[in-house]
Amino acid sequence: MTVNPRRIKTIDLLSLYNKLGDEYDRKRPIMGYLLEYLPKNELALKDELRKLVLEYNKKRSTFLFIYAAAGFKTVPDIGMSKDDYYTFFDCLNDESSENIDVLLETPGGTGDTAEEIAKFLHKKFKKVTFVIPGEAKSAGTILALSGDDILMTDTGSLGPIDAQMHIGRSWVSAHDYMEWVNEKYEEAREKNTLNPFDAIMVAQISPGELKLVKNSLEYAEDLVKQWLPTYKFKSWIKTETTSTIVTDEMKQEAAKNVAKTLTNHSLWRDHGRSIKIDQLDKDVGLKITRIDNDPELAKIVYRMHTIIRLLFARGSTYKIFASEKAAIMKSAERFNPTLKNQPPYDQDAVVEVEIVCQKCNKKEKFYLKFVNNNKIDKLLQAKGLKSYPPNDVFKCSCGNELDLRPMKEDVERKTGRKVVIKECGILCRIRKILMRTKNQN
């Protein structure tokens, strides 16, 4: 079949989206928002974000504050930190609105920061609602559970709140750690002994370390057990199935179950596990307001989240604090320093030593290598240093021969590394044997 080039029409997808209007806008997937915003520059995106915040406030009769962090970026300050609490305070302390909604996006952070932010918000505002279009993990989940209400999109997720402890060489779950210790305790009590491996591991655990792990685990639980009955369960009047009047004891028991479930690492397996709305209802016992049930509100929230993702992906911004009044963008540039006069090898790969001839007091400088790199030989020999002799013997200009093995062994003992020596020939090996014989005699 022959195709006539004149009959082929070029379609501008962006123009097509614009012509389809709001009716199509309500039905298209989130990717549609991404395609729409991709051509816009950073300034236009920030302006659009502010307009959407204003729309949200009008729709919900509230004051929206965005707190979002780019969890995929390796920035030391990416987690929820004390500085974030200070920024919350600075941005919101003079706000006169009675209600606040916080769009929350964070990979986690410190529990005490979550506690500080929650206390400030509830002291300042009558009603605190958290909006989750993406991820609010770890300390972010703890903060969200302090809300009077939690709104989530179908893409939103909370996560386990089991404390993560830096023990030995790695991060471990405080829940798993205590579970293992308790298992070994029961095993020792029943059998009156432990296998050698477990015994060695248990012997390395200090009482202070156990106390720290226990406190860290209980800290998250205590916050959730305190906050849920006070805020989230405050408006829980009757049970859904039997219409039974909900008592304070029932609220406290439900909060205890939620806290226990979210701190149970053996249930979720991964601290970064995403727990969606249906799972929060079914497995955790937590009722969440589904944003997608309100198409107009969902459109605003999904658009805001798309813009936030683009701002993170395009530049150096890694944290956003924003409202209808102002926006603070934290950014971090990747810095690759160029060191002047930097040798083309790892400086830890070489040790320089100085020896003194016992006969003529002449000083000589040697270098010992821990890696096989010919560039090291060329550079250091050009500086006047001598390579370590392959037969362990140095012959001074006065004729005196020095056995350098004790010096080499001392260097290896102190550094914990093996000196790399160029293999010597047959004559070299003969001289080495003669030298050892001489020293033995």
C-alpha cells in the first residue's frame, strides 16, 4: 500500500488536551496532568501550585499548608527534622484561620519532631487534617495519626512506625530486635542453655542498649495511643455494624490495636512498606477519608502532587513549605570538589618511612605500598624516595646492610594491611636467604 505524505496530519498532543476541556480533564489519568505540566517552567509551576492551593482552600473552607520532601533524593536533611518544626512555627504562628489541612509528603524522620509539630498544630488550630497524596512514612505516619482527620488519594500511603535503631554496623527494627532477645530469653529459661552462636551474640548486648531499644519502640506506640482517642477518634460516636455507643475505653483499646499493628515489623516485613487505604481499614482498623470519592477535590490534589513531583525532579529543590501566602523551597546542589595537587592514587595506599644507618648515620626515605600501582613507584621515586627492597635488605652507600623486615612487619601490624612487594629474581632470593642465615648466627 502506498501512503501519500500530503494526507498525513501532525497532531499537537498538548493542544489536543487543551481543546478537550474540563469534561475530559475529570476522566483522564494522572499521567495526563504530568503531560500538561511538563512544558511549563519552574516559575509557571509555582504559580499554578499557588492557584491550586487557593482552589483547595475555597473548596474545603480551610487553610492548606504543604510540607513535602523528595524522598528519592540523597540529602542529609531529607528527613523530618527539628529545623522543619521551626519552619512550621515560623510560617504558621501568625495564621488566623481556625482549621488547617497539611498536605504531607515525607520519607520519615525523628519521632520527637513529629511530636513537636503535632503539638504546635493542635495548640494553634481547632481542627487539624492531614492530606496524603503520596507517601507519609515512618515519622510521617506518626504525624498523620495526630490529625483530627486523614484524607488520602488512591495513590497515597502510610507505613509501619516501628523504630529503626543503628546497632552494630546496620539499621535494624527495634521490634525485631526485642522479639529476638525475648525469644533467646525464653529459650535459655526452658533449656537452661543457649547454642554457642546465640550465647556470643547475647553476651554483646548491654542493659543500656536494651533499654534504649525498648524506649524507642514504646515511644511511637505511646504517641499513637495518646493521639488517636484525643483527635481521630473524637468524632467516633457509634460502631458501624451494631450502632453501639463508643466509650472512651473502646477508643483507647482501638488506638492500642492500631499502634501494635503498625509497630509489628514481622507483619509488614519492610519498614518502607506502603499501606494503602483499604489495608488501613481492613488490617489496621483505621478509617480514612477517600479523596477520590470527591472528583473535584481529587482533581485539585492530584494536580498539586504532580507539580510537587515535577519541582523535585527538575532541579535542586528537595523540600517545599507552601501556602496561598508564600512558599519556601529548600535546595541542595551536588558539589564535586577538585583538589589541587591531588596524587592520582589513594593516599592510604602508601606509607612513607625514614631509616637511619647505624654505621654512618645516613638517613634514607622508603615507601611501602599496599596496592600494586606502578604510578606510585614513578611519582614517589621522582621525589627521591626508594621503593622497599624485594629482598628485605637495604645496602647503604657505606657498605652496611640493613634488614628492613622488622620495619615492614611493624607497618603491617599497625595498619592491618599487607605490603605489596615486587617479586625479586634468583640472585635476590639467594641474598635474602644469606641475610636470614647471618642474622640467625
